[in-house]
Amino acid sequence: MPPLPYLLRLRLARYARTSLCSNSCLYNALPPVRTLFATPPSLAKQLPPRRVVLDSEIEENFLKGSGPGGQKINKTSSAVQLKHLPTGIVVKCQETRSRTQNRKLARQILGERIEELELGEQSRTHIKAREKSKKKSSADKKKRRKYRALEEDRKAMEGEVDDNEPIEEGESQIMKGEHIGEGKIHAPG
Amino acid sequence: MPRLPYSLLWKARAVDHLLPPLVKQCRDVHAAQNELRWLRAHADTLSRPNSKAHDGLLRKMVEQRSTGMPLQYILGTEFFGDLEIKCRPGVLIPRQETAASVTYLAQLLQRAKNLPSQLHVMDLCTGTGCIPLLFQHELHAARRDIQVYCLGVDISTKALDLAKSNLRKLQKTEPAIVPNLMKFMRADILKEPDNDVPSVLPSLKAALELNRKPKQWDILISNPPYISPSAYWKTTTRSVRGFEPKLALVPKAELGGTDTEQGDAFYPRLLATAVEIDAKVVLFEVADLDQAVRVAHLARKTNAFDGIEIWRDQPDQDDLEQVPENISKDRSCFPIIGAGNGRSVLLYRGVGASWLGMPAPMQGTLEQQQVSL
Ligand SMILES: C[S@@+](CC[C@H](N)C(=O)[O-])C[C@H]1O[C@@H](n2cnc3c(N)ncnc32)[C@H](O)[C@@H]1O
């Protein structure tokens, strides 16, 4: 067999390196993001294990746009887009200012989407959603009562209507829910 | 720039009355919503939500942002890999592409079997100190057996103060960052060591002696000013020009030469330094593929390196990019790795090759490389 050209050898060596070190162990071995994904222990028991997405099945894109990068521009976007090649599912995450964090989040969201596709009603998200809607209906009632009381207090104290537009409940909820009109992403619950 | 349609601004206003000025700045509703969310979260940490003070603070931050002030200066930090680095006006904001190259370099080295037990890493033009901080964080976290001793050098005292303050902040939360092994020092790295008259602003060599630092360094990293005077006006964004220090972006004009030569002005001295300190692995950031090729040629001319590679923005991704004609036609072209714009030049020699997992250097490697192309 003739020896492989130098460049090809280099590239093969690099692929071996990349697949070993740069992706899989970095993201899959990391503990889930606690703040956003904490699951109460009782619920955790009923849940199937989290679907792990192999990095070899993913195409990743940082949506940097065209044009120069580096020193010439100071971007604030750290959006990450993942495409799951076997299913064609695309998720985009721009939840945080940290690209590394968005990469982890995007992988978890993608895992959930794939699972939904594979397990349907038995998936973690569906189980969690059912649990949540049960809790929410009772929590909502409490919250509405509290808001009303707070609002009345405030009016009584200021004795006038602020000329700043008050933030309506609906609006502030949209801001917390993020990504308006972007069905693909949602803040994981 | 084309005007934004009114309908877009109306839509934004319906979502939040603070959104339109941000949309004008970001030119994108989703990006503006993200920024507003982050600004609001920042205001939440500074004042009680729904208070008058909070309203005023948020309004002021949105106003600052609408003048083009970088979000990172308003919030006071930027993420660099996993690290949240403090930012202040007067010091360049770290870029994500830089973090990608530094992370990738650290990942390559993580698997080396023959690293010295104390690895000496020098970062020239260190700014916020983001590069040595991330490099130590990445490498030491994976390799507890290796002490990663880092030295960051800058000409700007504002930058050095901020770098030290970043170290103080991060050492509290990041176990892989070791304050004893992270130093910052002032020097003018363009000053030739020979014609150095003792002064307030020493050359790198003089500063190393003065501060009793080692003469030999295993790894040299630098993200120097690399924008030419004309590219500064033509290709940088307004927010960069208006708010970030020119000292960090454009090599000073006294260096002379053509416009391109001025943009490249730091690299000859950086290459000479790499040889002087006997660096085994060298990583320089560049503006684009053209500058990468120029720097790679300069490096080849020194005859000091066994291997030269060009990395793109995402060196860990598969290369889907077309190599432009003018570069692929160039018979002496260099391996170009990853996806995105040309971003950095990697050089290695001697034992550096095995640290990186590269084929062992042989006599005349470069010639063979050319023949097989
Ligand atoms: C592009 S910034 C890089 C900052 C940081 N390393 C980063 O990646 O974010 C270049 C830095 O070089 C510094 N600098 C400019 N001229 C210098 C010189 N002659 N000697 C040493 N540092 C210099 C500037 O103060 C600035 O902090």
C-alpha cells in the first residue's frame, strides 16, 4: 500500500483526536445544569433516564453570521444551533451569555426532543408536563390572589397612578418565557 | 445601513417599551430580547425588582446600550469559555473565537504523556488576562499532575490591573486556577531587547530579568493588535471603534510600512520572542486567512519550527469551508483546520509535536510536506 499523503494522515490523526477529546466527554460527562433542570426526587423516580445524544450524531453551528470576527466586532450573541442528523431535529439555544453553557443546554433540549419523538407519552418532558400542570393550577390561584393584594397595597401607598407603563402580568411572563415566535426553543421547565 | 421598518419597532414596543432602542442597536428582535433579559437580570442584582431605583437603572443601561456601548462594559463581564471575565472600558473585551482556539489547544495538550511537571506558559498582550486564566483552568482541571505556570504581559496598566482583579475573582470559584502560578507583568513587547535603555517601560527581556522570571517558556500564546489602519476604519463595527481601546486593536503608527505591514507589525517580534524563549508550541491569533498565511510564511522563514498549521474559528469542527483560490493555488500552503474564518496560526517544534499528538518531527519535514501536496 502506498503511504498516505501527509495531509491526509494529519487529518486522520486529528479526527481521532477530536472525537476522543473535544466533544463527547466534555458534554456528556458533565452533570446536568442544576439550576434549570433540578427535578424533585419523587418525580425523578418515575422518569426514564435522560437521553444522551452522541456528538457524532450532531451538526453544531454557532450562528455567527458572515463577516469578520475576532477583534473587529464584539458580539453579544452566543447562540448555538444543533441539528440531529438521524432525525433532522433542530434546536437553537441563546438562553445565557455563555456559549459553553448554551452548548450544554442545547444538548439537553435536543435530548428531550429526540426522546419525545421516540417515547411519546412516556418521555420525561411529557411526564414532567403532566406533573407541572397539576401543580400549576393550584399555584396560579395562590399567585393571582397575592398579586391582587400587592397591587392594592402599592396603589394605596403611592396614592396615584405611575406615569411609567406598569408591566402587566402577561408581558412580564412573555419576557421570562423568552424567544417569542420561536417554537423550537423554550426555556426548559 | 438600511432603516429598520416601523412595523418591527412597533412589534418590539408591544412586547416591551424598552425594546425598540435595543432593536435599533442589535438590528434583530430576538437578539434585543436577549439583551434586555440580561440587562434586567443585572438590574435585579443591583436593586429591588419593581422599585423606582430598578426602573431608573434599567432605563439608564438601555440608554447606554443604545449609544453603542458594548453590553459587556455595561454588565461588567463577558463569558470566555466557562469563565466569567470582568470587563472595563479601556481594556479589550475578550472574544469567543479566542476562547475557542485556547480551549482547543488545551484539549490537545491534555492527552500528552510527556508534558513537563511544571509547564511554563507565556501570554503576550494579555488584556483582561482571559487567555492564561482559561488555559490554566482548562488544562489543570484535566491534568492535576501538571502545574500550569502562567505569565501574562501587557503594556497597559489598566489591562494589568483588570487581569489581576480577574485572578482575584476567579481564584475564589475555580479550583483549577492557582494564584501562585498566575503572574502578570508590564513590558513593551515591541521593544528590541538590545537597544533597551533602562526606563519605566522595559522590553520583555529586561522585564523578565527585572522580575526574576524564567528565561525559557514551553508555550507562547498571543492575541496581539492585528488590524491595519485602513481596516480599522473599514471593517470594525462602530461599537468597537467608539468604545474599545485602539491600542489593543491597531499596532501603533510609528512602526511604518505599508498598511498591511502595519497590521502585521507584531508578528515578526512575536516570532523572534518565540525563538528567544525557546517555546515548543506557539499560538498566535490573526484577523483572517490572508493574515494567517502571511504569518505562516514569516514563521517558515525563521526555519525554527517543525510544523505550521492554520486554525479557523472552530478548530474542533469538520472543515466544510472552501479554501479561497488565491490560497489554494499557493503551492506552499499550510494545513487549514476547522470551520469558520481563519483565526490563528499554530507552530510547534521539537518535543512540542508530541505534546500536540502530531507526527514526530523529522529532519526536513517541511520539504516533505510540500512534495506530498
Ligand atoms: C487584542 S488585545 C488582546 C487582549 C487579550 N489577550 C484578549 O484576547 O482578549 C491586545 C493587547 O495588547 C496590548 N498591547 C498593545 N501594544 C503592546 C505592546 N507594545 N506591548 C505589550 N502589550 C501591548 C494592549 O494593551 C491589549 O491589551
